[in-house]
Amino acid sequence: MKDVLAQADSQTEAALARLFELIRIPSVSTDPAHAGDCAAAADWLVRDLTLMGAEARAIPTLRHPMVLAHLPGPETTPHVLFYGHYDVQPPGDPALWSRPPFEPSLTPGPNGETHINGRGASDDKGAMMTFLEACRAWIATRGGLPLRVSVLIEGEEESGSASLAPFLAEHAAELRADAILACDSDQWDAETPAITVSTRGICSQEITVTTADRDLHSGIYGNAARNALTVLCDLLAGLRGPDGGIAIDGFHADIAPLDPSVAAAWERLHVDEAEFLGRVGLSHPAGEAGRSVLEQVWARPSCDIHGVWGGYTEPGFKTVIPREAHAKLSFRLAPGQDPDRIRALFQAHIRAHLPPDASVAFTDHTMGRGTAMPVSSPWLSAATEALEGEWGGAALIGMGGTIPILPMLKDAIGAEALLVGFASLGNRIHAPDEKYDLSSFTRGTRSWVRIIDALSRLDRAR
Amino acid sequence: MKDVLAQADSQTEAALARLFELIRIPSVSTDPAHAGDCAAAADWLVRDLTLMGAEARAIPTLRHPMVLAHLPGPETTPHVLFYGHYDVQPPGDPALWSRPPFEPSLTPGPNGETHINGRGASDDKGAMMTFLEACRAWIATRGGLPLRVSVLIEGEEESGSASLAPFLAEHAAELRADAILACDSDQWDAETPAITVSTRGICSQEITVTTADRDLHSGIYGNAARNALTVLCDLLAGLRGPDGGIAIDGFHADIAPLDPSVAAAWERLHVDEAEFLGRVGLSHPAGEAGRSVLEQVWARPSCDIHGVWGGYTEPGFKTVIPREAHAKLSFRLAPGQDPDRIRALFQAHIRAHLPPDASVAFTDHTMGRGTAMPVSSPWLSAATEALEGEWGGAALIGMGGTIPILPMLKDAIGAEALLVGFASLGNRIHAPDEKYDLSSFTRGTRSWVRIIDALSRLDRAR
């Protein structure tokens, strides 16, 4: 594939210009004000895929459109479906960004590398484009791909993927493939790309606690009146036990022990816990006592409070006893845990711990199951070898995050999913100053050129 | 005093017009944007007192001006100092008000009474004006007051009274008096005014918890990374024990047992706990087990969380692990508890319970000591008899709130303070739809006419 790799290298400048165009579209899916931008990002991808020779279209959903495209390949070769997402997280306070989040730029990094800056530079616009640029290099060099490729790019990954299940049901026949590919995950270190062998699930809830029939004055009722914020803090504090684990009855019932071969692969990564946490200004693993930091973030469930609000939060002071208090929180789930069951356990736990004169209401947010892939898959072996060809090594890792599409796609299509990642932990995804290393982009593209070649040689029946 | 009482009755329409002018000035002291309105309210009072014949002026402070006025009386009579405040609480969300908060109006109440509506209608503009209208009636009828009156009206009562201590020190000689009067408290029921024999103190704190050096993504760090909101909720939940009491070591050390004669007076009030809490949609006293609801709100310390904020609180969802979380809270204190000592105990408690990788910063807000007055005072007897003349009865009650000026004034001037109140619990002070009953306003004015008469007969030496 030297010719294809050379083509990939020679098109970098044009590829960056394409990526910058895409980053400039502020496709924040969680905020209804950005619905038009999400549609614009989908249209941009349809145009780009069409230019590449694909039969591509944006298909409307109840929220943001799906991009679906097919790139032809020889009849008898495997058929892979690549998944990505064009939507991004809200940028948050622009004052916390060094540069405007939707004005991409290249800047030199501290260790001689180059950063691609902007919201979505890594998650998932930059990462997703490595695959499309690899396909483009194949087509430019050889006039076509050596295997059949379908591309599915959604616009709701950062806000719950609500449209996916009905979309999969409606387009099941068109989406059928032999394997699923995705690029929304991390590489292991600066010199080692990674294939993710497990992902965590998620169960997200918003909770509203209500007490009296009005806000009260602590100088009149303070002590005797139930305070909604006090109740909320008590309830949230009660979700974790003194050992750092989750203190909800039955919560851990469906967690399978970690596959020993996976545990061994993780141990071989020789993670220095102090260094791992030190990168973000921390030093002590905050989760369950007696679990390694990798097990905590990859294989064990967690509970995080993402937002709390209630009462008087403006400048100055007000001695109010608030009647309403709110929180957004989520549980990351181990493979095997069912988000619907966890939601039921959580809500029952909260109701059981509610004091007198307090009521509670729940709203669902993102839900999704975790996944674990068999370590013996030929797709995994072929991709690992291809990565080793480019980098000299490849790691098998877990992912602490959730790709809700994965279990849905796997169930709907009956195929395994290969999650190949070139992102680094320093990319600050979901935070201000998100970036992607230029080398992640270029070597990621080269890696996909090789993986496409390796997978094209596999027997379709696996 | 029939002539003075008749004059008070006949001037009601003009008195309401004056009160409405004052309510229309949005003198919210906690919000710097309203500094001009606070100055306007002070100027309005100076004009009104000057028209009444007072030597009156607004004296600048570092924040909002003090109104100081002297109304002459016969040389040998007692000299009383009346205290009030022209500032008001922030109105909060205007959508929660039935009428605009700063456009006062009269509306019929459900039981045949008439409501004076608006922010400050009760606390303290309406209540304070009952005393000034009584003075005006005396002067209109008799050409002067039967005792010497000074008036001190501050503009920072709702936001910490920071200017008071330096003001008292600077004007100590001019402020000297034989007794302090105030009208910023509740009557007992629709037919019974009250004199408040104790007030609670307050120690207010704002707390900021910081963890990592940036916001993190729960899909990468969830479980291992310390979450600032989780830490904050744990700390706030840990402030109260399972019995509803405050769980800070040494917190209760300086609380004297309740004076048995006061306890007896409160028992004679025959409070129905269910009815007391039922008025605001509650049913169970939330404070220390084994204490009556009156003891909980009048004599025991409390801890209320007034505001919490942190993380993602906009529509939608964001799986952020926030690095910063904030709360505003206060302790109401029993007489005898020193707010500075409580602050030190609170901060030490928080620091002792801080987990690894979390730091904390504190900001002070309102601070003030509680007070308890001797039940045997001749000022108290004289005022009680005067109230009984107008109403047929009067109650001795406690106040769960704080008047930070009281211990300061008492210390600075060496005089006792008589807190006479005509407000009702239904007045929704500090909340939307604040009101004052028209009868509180008119009978309050008549009551002060009588109290002025009764106190003028006392021996100055007490």
C-alpha cells in the first residue's frame, strides 16, 4: 500500500482544510438553538462523501439528521460499516478557552508536536475524518476501495442518541455489514494506538426535590422546615458508601468479573497511578478502595454529579429555605449492567431515603449499555497487525465512556465492533481548549489505510 | 390619648400614600446595581422626617447611607431611639409574583382583611412607618412628642449591616438613649401583637470546593477523579447528625438553657405544630428530635443551605466532572453563641472532613449575635400594658431571625431593646408576594401612639 500511504501523506493540507470547515460548524446537539448547525454539519458530510464517489444522503429524524453513505468495493470482499458522530459537546464558558471554540487553528505544542484546536477537533470530527481521508486516499490511488464500506454518521451522540434505535429498525437491511468500525476512542500513549475491548454503559438522571409550598425565610422557619437543598445533598451524599463504592442495594448484581486475559493485558500497560491522575492535578483514586485506577475507570461502575442548582446563587446573600433543588447525575456502568434496571434501583433508593415533607421527580437523560468484545476475534487480530505495521505496537484497552450506538448496532446488525483510537488523554474533550494532535490525524489516516487493506483480505464469514 | 388615636385613624389614607412612595423605590441592598435606589430611599425618609419637624440627615457610609433624625420632647422625659431599615430583600423571579414587586397595591384578602402588597410592604418599610406615623399623629395633635425620640434607619439590614459598627463608634454620643425601640418582628396572631424577648444570631458562609485542575469527562475519569460537587454534597450532608442536630464538635457549648419563665410563656401560646407547619405545606418538624417546634425555630441553632451551584445546569445533559462547586449557607444561633467562634468551628470541621485532592475556600456573609432580654424590665411591662390597651392582649415571643443591629446597639448604647411587632407569618417576607395587612399598619400605628404615651411616664433611670 505504499502508493496509498503516500497519497494519504500528500493530501494532509487539503484534509486539514476540510476538517477546519467541519469544526467551524457549531453542531452542539444538546442545545436546541444549534439544530440548524447540526443539519449544516450533516449536509457538509453528504457533500464530502458524494465528492468521494459515495451514494450519500442526510436522513431526517425527530432531532438531528443521520448521514448514511455507501462506497462500493469488490463484490466478494467484506462489508464494513464505519460509525462516527458530527455533533459536539457545548463549549461552556468561552472565557475559559484560549481561542474561540469554533475557530480552528494549528498551534505548536510543548513537545514539538502540533495541535489542531477547537471544539470537536478530537471528539469526534477530527477522529472520524481520519477514516474518511483514508478512504479518499484509496480511491484517489486505486480508483476504489478494496472492500465494501458503508458510513453512518449521527448527530446526537453527545445528547443521548434518541433517534438511533428507530433509525436502525427502519434501515436494518441497508445497514447490514460484516463488521462495525469506529474512531471515537483514545490511543494508549504518544507512540501506541489502541483498540478498545470494552466500553462502559451509562444511566443518567435529573432529579428535582420539592419541600414546602413556597420558599421560606430561615429566620422564621430555620430548623423546623424541610430544606430542599439539604434533602438533595443528603440524598446525593448517600449514593456512595464510605469505601467509595455505590451504596444502592442490588446495584452490582449483574457485573461479571473482569476477563483474566483482559486484566492481564491491562496489567502489561504498567500504569503509574500517580502519573495518570497527576496529569489533571489529582493524586488519589477517588473510587472503590482496592481497585486499580484502570479498573476504576474502565471496568467498574461510577456515580458522578454533573450539576446542582437551587436557592439563591446570585452575588450577595439571601437567607432563603428553598422549596426546590435540582441535580443532574449519571452512573457509568460495567458491561452487563442494564441502564433501565439501574434507573429503577436508583429511583427506589431515593424514594426509600426521602424524609417527610419532601417529594421527588425524575427525568431521564442519556442511557446506554456497556460492551465487552471477545479477545479472540480475527477482525481484532487483523486490525492489531495493521496498527503494528504503522506504529510498531498496539494496545488493547478499556473505555470508561459510553458509545450508546455500539450495543444497538451490534444487536441490530449482529456484527462485532472494532474501536480504533488515536486520541490522547490530553485532548481535553468535553472541556475548554479541546485539541487533537496533528500526528493523531495524519498517522490515524495512515493506520486506516492499512486496516482497510488488512480487513479486505479476511474471509467474510470470519 | 383619644385625640392622638383619632388623628392616627384620620391620616390613614395619607399614610398609605407615603408608604406606597417608599415601596416604589427598589432599595435592594445586596445588589450593587440598586445602590442608587438605596440612596433614594434614604433621601425620601430624610424629607419625610424633616416635614415632621425632625432634624434629619442621610449620612454616607462605605455602602448605603444611614438616616439619623431627632424629634424633640420635654427635657426630663426618657429618650428612646427607634431603629428601622429601609432596604429590602431581592424580589427573585418576577414571574413568581402575582403583581410587580415594586408597584404597591391594596387587595382584599380571603378573610375580609385588606393586604398591602409589595416587596418591603412588611419587612421593614410598612412596619417601620407605623412608628413614624404614630409620631406624626402626636405632633399633629399636640404640637410635639411627650418624650424625646431619635430615629436611626439603616440600609444594609438585609445584607449584613457592615456599616453599622463603624457608624455607632463614630456617632456614639449622638445615639445615646434610654431605650431602643424597633418594629421589624411578628405579631402572635391576628388579634395579638407581640414583644420579642429573644432573637437568634447568624453565621453565614459561602464555600467553594475545588478538585482537579480542569473540568473532566466522566467517560474518562469517572470513579477515579474527585468530583467537586460530590465533595460539596458530602460536606454539606455531614453538617447535621441523624437526630437533626448540628454535628460539629463544640458547636453547642455556649448555649444557655432556655429561661423557665420564657419557656412557660411559650407553652401558654398553645402552638399546634401541625397547623404551624401546615400553613406552608409541611407537616413534620425537621430539626432536633425532642424539641418543640417553637424551641426549634426560636431558641435552637439551625443550619440551612441557601444556594448551591456547580457543573452543568443548562438544558440537556453534560457528563462533566466539575472541578468547582459552590454553596451559600448559614447557621442561626442561639443567644450566647458567638458567630466568630462558630465560623472557626465550621471551617475547622469542613477542613477536617475534606477528602484528598479537594481544597476549600470560604467567604463571610451576614454575621450577628442573638439576644435575650430580661423578662422583668419596666420598659417591657409598660409596652405590654399599652398593647393590651389597644388589643386586649399581648404575647411574649421569640424570634428565629437575626437583627444584627440589636446586640451592637445594646452594647454601644448600654440600653435594652423593645421589639414590638405587628407582622403576620402569612406576610411572605423574603418571598414572592410579600404583603402587610392594612390592620397591622393602622393598629400598629395606634399601638405606637399608646406605647409612646406609656414610656413617656417612666423614670429615665428605669
